[in-house]
Amino acid sequence: MPKTSARLLSLLSLLQARRDWPGALLAERLDVSPRTVRRDVDRLRELGYPITAFKGPDGGYRLDAGTELPPLLFDDEQAVALAIALQIAATAGAGIEEAAARALNTVRQVMPARLRRRIDTLQVTAVERPSTRPDPQVDSSVLMVLSAAVHAREVLRFDYAPAGADDGGGGTPPRRVQPHHLVTWGGRWYLVAWDLDREDWRTFRADRITPRTPTGPRFSPRELPGGEVAAFLAGRFRGSDGSGDWPCRGEVILDLPAAAVSSYTRDGVVEELGQDRCRLVLGSWSWTGLAATVGAFDADIEVVGPAELKEAFAHLAGRYTRAATATPRAALWPGVWRGARATRGCGPAGRGRCGPGGPGRRSRPWPRPTPPTRGRAG
């Protein structure tokens, strides 16, 4: 049996984790008798913690709302989880990086020395995925408004900006939706809602939403297609027609073990046909993209169908053949190519400039040679 002080902290931690705790379950979790649980509850009440008892078949205890728990309630696992969550907040896309850093520093200062040392040894560097179009940041106040509407089940009105627009969608009527879920997917925040005007499910990017107040009346939640939000979003992001499936789906046979293929496919179906042979059913946005994905496997490919996938392989085969047999432009016109590089500032003579006129200008026009007709190259 743990010491009384350690047992009291464990009891407080359990009471904080859920609203109601049956006495028998608390005794089982603490590995003590129900009588010991009652004595520990009395000790906590003497320390000022408002713990109430409830009756019934599974009578137990509850910690009243509003209680401020001391920092010693963080055990080792909780301290590690808290430190990781706050350090990777920079990749959440919610604009809370500075607040998360200050929160981690505050929590660290009030923690006991043992847990403080544990957190200090956990240094995590949050790195966002490199992208030419970084994920937009969402104002945390907007996330709070959306989350509050989801929780209260109240109709939400907001302006929705089209892609690439900077006017906040002010030129279009406000949207009226029944918000159901606020989710994060691939570094972006989305609101899953039932659009009242279009009478269909819609997925809105939170960074394009400008909420309007006040919110509308309460509503009864509808059943989400697919049963859960993860399956619904996966289906929406696959097919543009809302069917939940890829627009292009094909079947091939690869001369590779099924285990080797399945480890590199997320949504594909892999069937083992032999020791070094398997069947792969995969989807994509286009037939050419699907053929290129399958062609990434270093193995012989047999296309089962459909005919569009075979045509895509033939199209890629011609493109790759032309790329492999084409003569580089530098070999076709060596003098002109070197002159163009120098005039454009691409070589040593250019020194990063485009002639005396400065960056972005040419001192004199340079010839644009007409490529030779096909068959004369080389």
C-alpha cells in the first residue's frame, strides 16, 4: 500500500480525471479498501477540497467544479505529456505559439524539482513541413467562437472568404450552418457543419471564417455520414463529387511481396497472390497520377483494369521515352546557350545581374533560336 501522502495525491488526480467515481472503483484503482477511501476523502475535505458523495447502486464521490488543484498533482506521465503538447503547439496552426511557451514556463516554475528536471530533459523542436504555400494561421478567438457554437449546438452565422480572396467574403451573403465538429487536419483547422441554405454537409476552412454575432437558435444534432468525423473527412478529401471515393481507381498485379507493397500504401487494398506477387487496388485524383504512383514500385506491372489506367501507362511510357532520348538544349546550341546564361545573369559573366540595366532587365535582346524539327537532332 502506498504512503498516505502519495495515496492522497493519487486520489485527487483520479477525482480530477472524471466527474463521478464509484467508491468500489476508486478502491480498486488505489489498491486499498473502501474504508480507506472514505478516510482519505475525509482528510482531503479537512484540507479544503470540496468532495461530495452521491448515493445509488454505485455510490461514490465527486470533486466539485472550480477547485484549483496544486501543481503536485502532475505525475511523471502527465508532466511529459504536458511538456510535449506545449512544445509542439507551434505546428497547430492556431496562433498560440507564444502563449504555449509562456504556459510551459509557468507550469515549470510551480512544479516540484523532480518533475521540473524531467521536463527540462525533454527538449522537442517543432518543425513544420516545408511548403511553398505555408498553412494559414487561425486566430485563436475564432476557434473559441466556433468551438463554443459546436458545444452549445447553436446555429452559426459567418462570412466565408473564397480561396485567394482578401475581402473576408463581404460581397456574398453570410452562411448559416449547424456546426457539428471543429477538427484539425494536415495542419489546418476545419468546421464540419450542416449548411442550412444548401441542405447538405459542408467542410469550411477556419482561416476563411469571420463569425457573426449573435448565434442562432439551438438545434438537434444530425447523424454525420460515415458515423464518425474521421471517416467523413477522409471521404470528402478523396473525391470531389462527395461520394467518399477516389475519382480514379484501378487494379494491378505487382511482382512484389504483399508485405512490401502494403507498407507504402495508405488507402490501397493489397492481396497476396504468392510469395513475390500481389494484387493492388488503389485510387487517385487522375489516371496519370495513379499510373505514376504504381510505377514508383520497382517491379513488373500487369494492369488488370480499367482501360483508362492502361492508356495512362502508355501516355507515361511515351513521355518517359522522349525524356530519355531527347538531346539537351545545351548540346544543340552551345554558343547561344552560354550567351543566354551570361546575359540572364545565370553564369559567372552575369554576376547575378541581367546586364548594365540592373536586375530584371537585359542590356540587349538575345536571340531565341528555333528548335530543330524532330528527327534532325543529333
